[in-house]
Amino acid sequence: MNINFWGTVYCAKYAMNAVIESKGSIVGVSSIAGHMGLPGISGYSSSKFAIIGWMEALRTELLGNGANVM
């Protein structure tokens, strides 16, 4: 979680003002493990599920200001 999820959150947080001003994009990278839980890597799958959920919420929050979240 510290690297996969929080690393993504903090990186986006510190770039957010510039992304909004330039009407740029924030791109989240996940994996198949973020779409279906895989045996033996539950921690990894959880962190990737969290990225997908957070990016979907962020996309909704930023809808009106021209920034794109993928």
C-alpha cells in the first residue's frame, strides 16, 4: 500500500495544481490484479484495487475543471 497506493496518491496530490491549470491528465497504472483478486498476492491486489477506486473518485471530483483522469 505504501508504494503502490500512497505513492500514486502523493504524486497526484503534488502535481494537481499544475494539472488543473494546464488542463492536463493524471494517469493511474494498475494491473489485472486490480480487477480481480489473485491468490497469493492479496496485498498487491488490494493496493491495485485501491488505485482503481481512488482514480474513479478523483475523476468524478475533477469533472468540471478540465483535468482528465485515466
